[in-house]
Amino acid sequence: MANGNAKMLGKLVVATLAMFGFGFALVPFYYKICEVTGINAGDEQALVRNTQVDPSRSVTIEFDANVNEALPWRFRPEVRTMTVHPGQLVQVEYVVTNTGAHPVVGQAIPSYGPARAAAFFKKIECFCFTPQTLAAGETRRMPVMFVLDPAVERELHTVTLSYTFFETDKPVAMNVAGRG
């Protein structure tokens, strides 16, 4: 019986070495397929540019922050204004501090000026998507990542993004299609 186990172990070792060697042989084969088909082109991908950005136009974005008087928070944008090209991916940060003596849950509600600009403001990441809980004395930096749609009206030269935080003990219903 021991002889049968030794033969089985030998076969398993040979099979393992064969699979390991086959894996190494696949690497150059994979690179050749990628080269021929153009898949996973590597360094060339870093040179690809977002063709949706319209560098011929600029729009000034103004950032505003407000807190409902019942909420013991300080809230401000890191940057008050920024000039962007339509289609450009932009990230800004807001800073919020709970000045109260206990944890508080707040929900930010966005608004836009002029109101028609909301249709062209596409947020990818925003603290307004979910309620925020801040411990007493806690300060938090909160990012907003957005793109101003390249189809934005040419007459819009300035857009204001304004947030108002309200105290809440549960999530506020958000416009899912526009994500706030």
C-alpha cells in the first residue's frame, strides 16, 4: 500500500510542476495576444485624455455652506470659487465641526443657482448622499467629486453649489435619479 501512495504522490508532484510551468509559459503568450489585439495597452492608456472636457469654455463654480440654526455645527467650503472646464472631473472639500456637547446626525441638502444648473451638475461622490454623524467636538473633511456636463448652456458662466445641513435622526429622502 505504501508503494501505491508513493506513486500517487509522485504523480501529484509531476502534475503540480507541469501546471506551474504551464502558468509561466502563458505569460509571454498573454503579452503577445495583448500586443496583437491592442488589449491592455499599458503605458498608452496613461496618455488617453478625457475627450468630453471642453477646454474652450470655463465656468466659475461658487461654493456655499449653511447650517440650520438648530444644528450646533460650523460648516464651510475649503475653496470659495473655482474655474472649471465643462466635462472636467473636479474634487473639492468641505469642513464641518460639531460644536455641541453630544453626537449629532445631520443631512446636507444641495441647491444650485441658477436652479437650471442642477440639470448639468453631476455629482459622483458627495457627503449629501448619506446622513453624517459627528461626535461632540469632531471635525471632518468631506469631499465632493463632480463634473459639470459639457452640454451646459453656454450662457451659464457662474454656477453656485450650496449646501444646507439640517439635524435629523434618520436619512432624508433624496432624489435618487439626480442623487441630490
